Amino acid sequence: MVKIVGFKTFERKNGSEFCALIVQGGIEAVKSRETGRTYFTARKVNVSCTFDEEMCESLIGSDFPGSIQKVQVDAYEYAIPETGEMVTLTHSYQYVSEEENVVKNNVVEKELVL
């Protein structure tokens, strides 16, 4: 389950605007690479939508089925906000519906058998 915690408005190249809902997953325990200590966090992602700002505002606080999962993507550059350091990442976090998750976990990709 994810919770809608906010929204952002973005501008397209052609000047028109669209909204994206900010969804947050459940609490997760993560181990710090620096200290080795455990801390709690919750992942957030932006999910594009066709709603206007008024509708997005009314949805804040709503729960929605699905989860936020780490997925492999083509390599891209990312600036760490606190330090400005540029790093190359090969993953992203995305909202995944319950249906997509069932398919992902239960369907075997076609394999070449010789």
C-alpha cells in the first residue's frame, strides 16, 4: 500500500503543465553504509497523472494499492543534493501496482532452449 503525500506541477517543453502525485511507500529498515547502524526510511516517487491541481490536492492522504520498488534502468548521472557530487546510477524507484507485481513474480520469461 502507498499513500499519496503531495503533488508537483511540471512544465512540458511546449509550455503546458501537468501534475504528478507524490506517493510514499511503507516504512523500511535500512543499514547505513557509513555507520553500520539501522535507520528507518520510506521511499517516495512521482507518478504522472491526468488530474488538475484541485483533484491532486483532494487526493492527499489517500491510500492506494501497490508498492515502490527498485528497478534497473539505463545508467544516468545524478547529483547528490547535500554535496553536489555527481554519481552514476543504474537503478530507479518506481510505483508498481499489485497486478504488475503478481505478473512480475509469477510469470517466467521465455527462454531459448537448445
